[in-house]
Amino acid sequence: MASPRRVLSVQSHVVHGYVGNKSAVFPLQLLGFEVDAVNSVQFCCHTGYPKFGGQVLDGDALWSLVAGLEENGLVAGGYSHLLTGYIGSATFLRTVLRTHALLRARCPDLTYVCDPVLGDHGELYVPEALVEIYKEEVVPLATLLTPNAFECELLTGVAVVDEAAAVAAVDALHARGVKLVALTSLDYGRDDEIAMLLSERIPTDGDEAWRSEQHILVLPRLRGRYTGTGDLTAALLLAWLTAHPLEPALALEKVGATLNAILRKTLRERAPRVIAGKEVPPEIALITSKAAIEVPPLRAPYGGARPVATCRALRGAIRAVAAVAAPPAFFGGRGLSYYVAIEKVRLTDHLAPDADIHAACAFPPIPPDAVLVVTGDETVARRATAAGYRCCAILPVDDAPAADDADDDLATRARGLSWFADGGGDGGDPPPPPPPPHWASDRSIAPYATSSPAGLTRLVYC
């Protein structure tokens, strides 16, 4: 069986600065992953500098490294993830496909995170032949694909001009078999904000039937130009989606909060340089942002009261909450009504894990996608999601304290618990929900709720 946290990362490398593996390995290690790095290229610095020299690996060189791992029994131990970034030649990319086949043979549950580094802002960074190889051969193998808007357009032929077009584009990728697509740049045409979209392909009843569900995260646009942020984003998505497999919106919020913190720190402490007459953007403040990588900041800097990042789902608001096999100890025996205003939602009693999902969540005439299912059972969560319900899972860790321990202790140690939670189990009233972020104030779609009493309250009041 593969280790749940062992990554083979095939990306570029620079001696100075932070792009490729230099952007990805450090955060992954901080977040508990073993990382074996293969450098597709090794340059003195990134290509934004006037001069950059070094070496480029070809397909044979890559296979020599992978074959050596296999011959020493190091692949047989199993990789949980394959992460790929910049690849500059067709021969190297085809050897990546060969590597994927070997890893998948040793670990059928391998997660392939593919950052299809093709270009940006209308400019290709790689030979045009690679676009077709990605479209026809790589995309169907990816578990998580992380293109920017330009790369998404190249892979789908859909011009990403607004949210509706973005959904159509990611659905085209889902149709090729990709489970998760993170569109890392969605430009609203505003100077003050930039968005990310995370879309999940969800199986439904019937052979090969599926639907998709999208979450939008909008962040303030910071001035300046930075390198390595795409590589960092792919690594953070890998880490937090592994930590929160049933809560993609929560994972996206953590990624956005960390990115925001790192870029703000870079902006405060570093400035562009002019080298040989060319302006070179500052290297991101990755190492000194260690704390923000390990624990994504809850609040905006400088004492701001609003959360750094709050997702919203591209579906309607919640009208009912159903608790199915939710851990009673988590709610202190009081049930959801203690935390969620009863006049805002309709609640069920706690139901057994084997209860029929549709019967458990029956709120005629409320449609399933307006019902939030709260559960402590992973099987229930997956069944409810497949049946079309919104799901907010509370999954205690294996060493969770006994039921008679303090509620707060269990709350802080529960897997999938919202990092925005700030109380609610102390015997008093629930904490007041934070106001919706400014970008949601003029929209009819409520931000996505995360799995905590405070998160549930926040969703109901938004």
C-alpha cells in the first residue's frame, strides 16, 4: 500500500529563486509530505532574468532516474501522488506518461496532479506540439488539473470570458475524465480582484453519469508581477485537497489565504530589480512565510475583521439542514438547533448511517441541492453528494477523544473542521457570523459553508 503522503514531483529547478520544484517542495514538506523531486530543467535562475543557463533533461534521462528508483524497490513502496509542472519537450512529456503508467501499476490509487504549463496571457512557453499531447494523452489521466485561463482555453477551445464560460470549459475537461479542475486565474476585468475556480466531477446514479459542482474564490489583486505562484498553487492544492477530500471549498480557501499572505509579504519586503536594463520581478518570500503555509491565516492583515478568503458555490442558497450520522459529542448533545437559527432552516433529528438518504433528507418541496447534509460518516457523505445534496462532512480523526471529553477538544482535533470556526461550544450563544465578503454582497449566491458550527451559522446568515 502506498504512503498517503509521498509525492514524485517532476518540475523545473532553479539555483536561485523560487519556481518549479523550488516553489513546490518546501510547502509540501511543511505540510507533511515526503517529496522525491525530479528536475526537468536546471537553470541558474528563472527565464525572467536577462541571462539563464543550465541543463535540460530529455526523456531518456528521466527514464534512467525512474528506472533506478524501480530497480531499488523504491517505486514498489508506492507514491500517493505524481505532480508535474514545466515540461519543455515532447520526448520528456511522453516519458512522463510512461512514468505515470509505472506508478499507477504499483499504486492503483495514485493521484495525478498535472499543472499543464503551456503559457499565459496569450503567449506559449513551450513547443506547440505539446498542446496536442496534453489534450489527447495527458488530460484523461489527470486527477487534478490546474491550468490558468489561457491554458484552459488551449485545452478546451472555450474562450474563458466569464463565469459561465469557465464552467463550460471545466465541464469539457470533466467530460475527458478529470475529477478536479482548478482554474487558477479567472479575470473579472476588475483592477481590484482576481478569482480562482475549483470544479469537482461528482458521480451520480446511473452508469457513467456525473454532474459538476463549482466553487469560486475571489482574492484582492495585488500590484506587481511574480513568478512561481502557479507552481506554489498546484502544490498547495495537492496538500489541502488531500487533507480535506470531502470539502474542496475549504481546501481552496486555505490555498487562497496562503497565497495572499505570501504575496503580501513579498510586496512589503521586496521590490523588482533592474538587471542589464531589464526589470526582474522579486522572488516570492516563500521561506519567511513558513507560518502562513503551515497555518493559513484566518483574517486579513492589519487587523482586518473579514476572513481572508471565503468561497461561494455556483448554486442556490441552503434552505434546510439534515444531520445524518453526525457525531453527537461534537454538538454536545444539543443538536444542530443550538448552533443554527431554527427560523432560518428546517432540521431533521440525528439519523443512523444506514438510513435512506432521500428519506433522511426529505423536505418537500425543497430540492436536494438546497439541503445541506451534515455527517460524521464518510460513506454517508459520499452517498449524499452523489444523490445531489450539498454536503458538509465532520470526520473525527482516529485518535479523537472520548465522548465525555470537552467539546472544544474534539472540535479542534476533528478532520475537516473549518479553520474559520471561532467558538460555539462553550455553553453560550453561537458567535456572530462574520459579514459576507465585499465581492458577495451584490450577488444572490451564498458563500459555501465549511464544516463547523460557526461555518454552518455563517452559511445560514449569508
